[in-house]
Amino acid sequence: MKNFNIQGCCTPFGQTILANDQNKHLPIAVIGAGPVGLAAAAHLAERGQPFLLLEAGEKVGANILTWGHIRLFSPWGYNIDKAARGLLHKTSWEQPNLEELPTGKEMVEEYLEPLSNVSEIYPYLHLDTKVLSIAKKDTDKMKTENREKVPFIIHTESNGHYKVFEAKAVIDATGTWGNPNPAASSGVWLKEEKALYNQIFYGIPDTLGTEKERYANKRVAVVGGGHSAINSLLDLTKLQETFPETDILWIMRRKNVEDAYGGEERDALEARGTLGIRIHKLVDEQKIKVVTPFSIQQIKKSDNGIIICGNQLGKESTLGNIDEVIVNAGSRPDLDMIREIRTSIETSTESVDQLAPLIDPNLHSCGTVRPHGEKELRQPEKDFYIVGAKSYGRAPTFLMATGYEQIRSVVAYLSGDKTAAEKVELDLPETGVCSVNINSKTPCCDH
């Protein structure tokens, strides 16, 4: 781990508006070195703000690499932050074709890794550093007196070693990936499901690549009714062409399978509509067995494989002899590490409270969430911000470009530039741009 040296970190720029002036020599801590966290570092460097960047993974973009085979929906032009581009153009970096759709692996190798290596960021990046908790120094959550004048204290663990960092502000960009929702319809993690971790995959496996042997000629159940589940199913049916004994179940809570097809030919996004058309055809051809509406109550092990117990049309029902389960039920934020921070989290979405009415997936698609910035992200704990996918909680409507705009606004505010913080600079196509295309050939929304 590199030692953080605040002296000479960045060139002074502007005047800070932080109340704890006695701590102004301290850095701003950014948690998470994914696209949004690295964008935060770029903006902080651009404005001459001292910072440190803490990443739990061994590499930047560690979470993205777990789905490196997946192609993003949005082209490079919407996935590169402006401040980051400015830093990269000072190096020998070759900008990718802005019209092309990168895979997750390409996103890391061609953008995030080069960005992390620029001289303005690399010295202040701490990899393999897991944040355990964030608090105010010597001040628990209950104490109000003098709270704004004491620094944040960040407890971390790296290779078995414990280390504490102090910061004048904290930007939590840790996202939600790696914290999946369970298969159980109640949303509760049951011990029986946890015990089957080696036979349940949460996310989109590389079915046609590294995970081929795992699913070939197996009875596989896919749980979920969104586009992630559809893409898992499409890959399985492709595998089925080579391994015809592959048996595919599609389990969801929707009342009718037709509800999962979306607009098909009527969809404003043609590629997204194509997904609905393709899955509709496969269901009609009976290459996929649909089980709906089905509410999963329990998943457990048996002598004949996995058993899924649930409720279908008001009656108890059991699905058995299952070899593998793929769960595409979304994800949730990890709020444990900020338990000692005063936050305002909306109870149903677990998003930043003021964002909840803007991002409700029942009302908004990934193209209709309006731009927002520091004002909406502001927390009761002064100078603490949750940004990126984590700011959206369990809502699936997050856009990478939206995260970049969040960061631009927050960093402007922390740098004393209120005018820039209040200005909206996000530019998206009228139909919006979804963050992830889970199918490598067919762009679409992730949810």
C-alpha cells in the first residue's frame, strides 16, 4: 500500500467552503475505484483538491471485471468522463471509437486502467484496501456538539493490516455490484440459499465461455423478469444448440410472461425491442419452460439436486431436480460501513432520499430520470455524499453518464464553486442511454 502524503498532492485551486477549516489540509476520500470513483478523482485533481482513492479490489474496476464478457449498451462517448478525458489526453492514451460499444473488460483495460495510472491519480490510489467503516473522529452518531469540525475517520483493512485514514469530506462511490438480492421473493437471505453458493450464480455468467461446462446439458433455473434474466436465457438457449439436453426454466413473479417481452416492435429503442422479440419466439418454440407467476419461498438442497419451493396461483408448488440456478433479481447497497454516518436513505428504494421520487422504476425508465447533482445528493452529515449506482439504492435506472454528472456537481461544490455545482450539464439522447447491455450482441437496458 502506498503511503498518502498530503504535501504537494495537488496545486491549490479556489477556496473551499468546508466548515471544518481546521481540517482543510486533509484530503477528500473517494471510496471505490470504478468509473464514478475514478471520475471523482479526475475532477478533484482538475480542481487541485487533495484526495485519496480507496479500492477494495486488487485492480481498478474490479467489479466490472466480474462481468467483463458483457457489452455495455451505451457507446464509448457516454462512458468517458470529461475531466478524465482531459487527463488522459495529456498522456499517450489512444481514445477508442466513441461510437462503438465496449465490453466490461475493454472498459477497464482501455479506459479505467490508463486513467488510474496518470500522474495526477496514481500516487493517491490505494488498491486492495477494503473500507470497514466510516465515522466522525471520536464522535459517535448520537453526538452533535462540534460534529462538523471534526474530520471523518475511515477504518480499512489491507492484506490483514488495519489502517485508519482521516478526511475532510467523503464521496462513497462503492456501487451495489457484489451485493445481489436473493432469489427468495421476500428479499430475505435464508441460510438454505446461502448454503448453495456453489450452485447459484448471482448475475450473468459467461455461459458461452468460461462457464460453459457448468451449464451444458444441465437443468438450469433462471430467476427474474427483467432484461438481465432475458440475456441469461438467450445465452442458455445458444448453449442448448450445441448441448441439446440443456433444460431451461424461467421463474418469475410477473402475472404473465408477456409482460416481460416489453414493447417488442413498438419499443422506442429498437435493440431493446429485439430482445423481447427473441425471447418471445423462444418461449413459443418451447425451448424455455416458463413458470409464472411463482413466488419463491425457499431454495434447498436434496439428493436429486436443488428444490425450489414457492407459491403459484395461491397454491404451494415445488420445482425439483435442478442442477444450477441463475439469479437476476437486482442488487442492493451495502449500508453497513456508513452506519455511524448521519444519512437520509429512502426506506423502499434504499436510495438517497431526495432521489427516490426521481428514480422510482415504476415511473421512470433509464432514459427518463432527470439530471441531478449536489443539492439532491446532500446528506445530513455535512460533506458526506453517496454517488453513482449506490445513490440509486435498489432502483435499476442508473446511468453511468448520470454518475459523472453527479460527481462533477459534488466536486464543484466541495471546491467552493456553487455556480458550477448548480448547473446541469448532462446531455443524453431523447430515448436515454442504459448503462449495461448484458448480451454481447444485442444492446439493451439492464433492467
